[in-house]
Amino acid sequence: MTTSAPTPAAGPTAVAALEEATATSSLDPTLRDRVRRNRLLVGTVLLVLVVVGLLAYAGNDRAAGYLDPAAVDPSGSRALANVLEGQGVQVVPVVGAQAAADALRSAGAGSTLLITDPGLLSPRMGQALSGVQVDHVVLVGSVPDTAGPWPGQDPTSDNLTVQVRDPACTWPPAVRAGGALTGGEQFAIAGAQSCYDGSVLDVPAGTDDLPGAVMGSVTLLGSGDALTNADLGSDGNAALATAVLGRDRVLVWWSPTIADPLFSAQAGERPTLDEVLPSWVPWVLVQLVIGVLVLAYARGRRFGPVVREPLPVTVRAAEAIEGLSRLYRRSQDRGHAADVLARASRRRLGHDLRLPSAATTADVVRAVAERTGRGPAEVLALLDPAVPPDDAALVRLADDLDSLERQVRRP
């Protein structure tokens, strides 16, 4: 009767390799795993932020500094205010309708009222100016339908491209200024001096169509681009702006806003939410609702975090690895055991050789061959081994891998 030689058990090197391979395959997700797993959520949040930013930028076409006499940005009018003050004109910036009325009363005779955005005027704002003496009123941009501007004589709503235009009229300020950056709104009012293709109108005092609150003349500018810091020094813009706004000793610079308590159309009524909020806010809310729905859908499809089941007893890692090795031995799964050893060795060698985490087996083989002087075929046979025919071959593979790693780490 013949007896087979005892099958050699897996050596300490194989056990250590298996232990490390199992220990490094942690169930805890890395940051990259979390980002990859939630890429839909991350992409949705970024998309919502980009869309919100674009909508806010597009809806805020009249920025805080637009025609602001204190703003130095391109759309502001600090340069024009400085020029007017240098010519002896007192520039008085105001915000509310009541503040504008008080400033005009304090100025008395010889005052000009500039309204930078008459499209925001309401009947109650006009009532606040009723009976206030003002020699000259300048309106920039569109004129509100609710506030007039003239009984029975509405301006046309045509728009012109803002560009440098010739006066094409006999109005002295326009003739002296020559070509200027004009356009925007186009007006047509009987008895008015029409210049720059109808985008600049001068309505003399005493015209029947003037509203009762206006005691003096009125000038309509279809666009305020010529008054901004960016374009004031070009062509005849400065000459036209100073001629229109520098007639009197006091210039009340009024910038209407929807936050004005007198903005609401009904007396004693506070502004509604629709009146106060910018027009782009509903679109932003729609985008946020879509983002929340996508987030809820994405979160609802997640399996949730990994749940660890506590063991009834504490098992030492070495015992767990030894038990796993016995299972491999009993099932004769030497191919899987060899692959586990080789993968763990490739990972450690890649780390020792400073290779990127995405390095392939060929990259590791090439780097190891260059470091050790071994042939690439010999290194490949170790790092991508064939199925060992018996346990002795598996143990030799573990020892050879251990020797290869020591040779690579050797200074």
C-alpha cells in the first residue's frame, strides 16, 4: 500500500499575502467611490447652479451700478456726475419718490429731475411729485403706460439699435454735440423737437400734452448708454449729456426701484411679492424644484450604506486567513489562491515603484524588470501566474513573489 506524501500547507508568506489582500479590500467606500456613485446628484447640483447663475445674470440687465452717479463700473455714471459738478451743477442722488419730491422742494427754482428708469414709475409716484416745481425733466429709456406720460399722446414702442447717429434736427444741444450714441426707445410726440431718428425728444415747456405735474420742459432719451462711464468719452456723448443735464444749478438724480413704498398702484397698499421679486425668480424656483425632484429620485434608488453584521465572537485575523486558506486547499482552488497572491504582490510592487493606481500588469512587469534586471517573461510568470499544479507549486509561487518584492525594495 502506497501512501501519498502530506500536502504542504500554505506557508506563512502565502497566509500573510492573503491576509493583506483581504484586509485591503475594505467595504468602506473611498471618496472617489462616493463621487462616482453619486455622479448623477453631483452633476444635477452643478447644472442647477450654472442655470441659476445664468438666469440671474440675464435677468439682472440693469445692474446695481447702472446709471448710478456713485458707481465707477462701466455701466455707472460717476464720470458724468464729476463733469457736471465741475461745471457748477449740484448733483443730488435720491432713490424714493418722496425723497425726489423733497429734494426738488429744497432746490426751488432752477432744478432738473433725471429719472434713470421711468419704466418703474407708478401713479402713486407721480402723485408724490404733483405740485412740485421742476424746470426740466429728463426720462431715460421706456416710459410707463400707467403713468402717462402724456394724456392722449402715447409714444411709439419701436426700438432702435443703439449706435452712433447724427442729430438730423435743429435742436441746439444736439447740433453742438453732433454724432452721439443713441437709439433704444423711439418716440413721436406732436410739438417736440425730434433728433437722432426719434430716440431723443425735447418737449418745450407749455406744451399742452405735458402732464400737470411737470411745470417745465421734458427731454426723452431712448437709451442711457451715452451717460455711462464706458461711453461718455466717445463721440459727442459728453457734449449731449452735459447739455441735457447741466441746464440748471441743481440736478436731482432719481433712480426708481420696486422697493419704493409708493411703487404699488393702490393707495395705502404695500407692494406685492410679484412686484418686488425680479422677473427671473420664478425660473430659478422651477430649476430648484427640478433639482430637488432629481435628487429625491437619485437618493431613492440608492441601496444605502453598507451594514456590518457583528460576529458572535471576536476572531483573530490570522485565524480567519488560515481558515480561508484551508477552504482554498479543500476546494483545490489553487488558481484563485495564486491570483490573490499575484494581485496583492502587483499592488505592493506598484506602490513601491511609484506607479499610478491605474497601472496595468504590463506596466508593473516592465518596471520590475528594469529595477531587478530580470527578464520580462520571468517577471510576468510570477505576477500573472498559471494555475499551480499542486500545493507545493503554490507555496513556491508565494516564496518567489516574496523574494521578488524584497529584491525590488532592496536599496
